[in-house]
Amino acid sequence: MHEILIKLEKMGVVPVVVLNDAKDAAPLAAALINGGLPCAEITFRTDAAEESIRIMSEQFPSMLVGAGTVLSIEQVDRAVNAGAKFIVSPGFDEEIVRYCQKIGVAITPGIVTPSEASKAVKAGLEVVKFFPAEAAGGLPMLKALAAPFTTLRFMPTGGISASNIKEYLGFSKIFACGGSWMVKDSLIKEQKFDEIEALTKEAVAIVNSVRN
């Protein structure tokens, strides 16, 4: 497994962040680090994503910053050049997977069907994103999908919250969970970084209660 993925696995939860203004990148990074979770998946859904990754990577070098919602090789290049250490895509795009493998960047593509899981195994992947987790059937669906694909581990994302993450992490095939409840858009827009820090500490405590 890629060394970056090993580090993410130890954290147990990856904050999935949508930033509309790059000025929020530094205080958000500080809140996550102070909360005990020095990582973030910055989604490429906004124009501020690339600069936000650059700010976090440069100002907080110990933080694992990745890019999410990556839909093209061009976005992979932009994200990596900005400092992204891992790439997450919502679906299984073989071109993106192969490119990331070629340049040595950790890639976690999204899957939701047995056919996509088969493609992931064929591509030599050990970790995939299960997305959208809750909408696609949640933990029961994930367990059913995982059963025949014994070499795969999963990062469920989509509908994960403080109320159900403990249940997900209790399943041995869960690598980590992606979640946005501690970094909600409203909290960022209202500059409630103290609350983000508190919610992050809560998430870390839940992970520790399951894994330690």
C-alpha cells in the first residue's frame, strides 16, 4: 500500500472539504491540526481548490493534503503541482488511475458496483472509495460488496457522520471514512473554526474508541 494511504488509514477519518475562498484554507488547516486530524481532502468543485491546496501544503508541511472530486488528468497535474499528496475521484476512471500510478501519487477512485470493484482489483488497487455510501445502501451494501473482493479495503464517503462512523469503522474492511460533518460549509463561511476544531476532536475520539 502507498505510504500516504498508510498514514491516512491510521487517522481513520478524512475531512472532505469544499472551500469557496482560499483565505479560509490556513485557519481551517490550523483547526484540523489542533483537533488532532492533520489531513484534508480538498474537493476540486470550486475555483479556490487549487490555491487552497497550495496554501495548506506550504504553510502546514506536516499536513496530508489531498484533492477530491478529481475528474481529469489535467486536474491531477494541477493538484499535485499545488502540493496534493493523494487523489480521490468520485468514480472509477481507468485513465486517471493509471496516470496516478505512473507518477507515483496515491489514488483512491470511487466505486459502488461489483464491476467497478473488479476493475479496481485488475488495476492493482488495494484501497477504493465507496461512494455515495449511505445512498448506495450503507454498511450492509458495503459488506456484501466486500465479501467476494478479499483484497480490497474501502473508504466510505457520503452520508458519514458522528452518529454512524463508529459502526462503519467497526467493519474490518474499512480503511478510513471520508466525512464533511466537522467541516460543514456553514461553519467555514461563518468562520467558526473553534467549532470545527471541537468537532474534529470528537471525530478523533470516536476513531480511537474503535481502533485502540
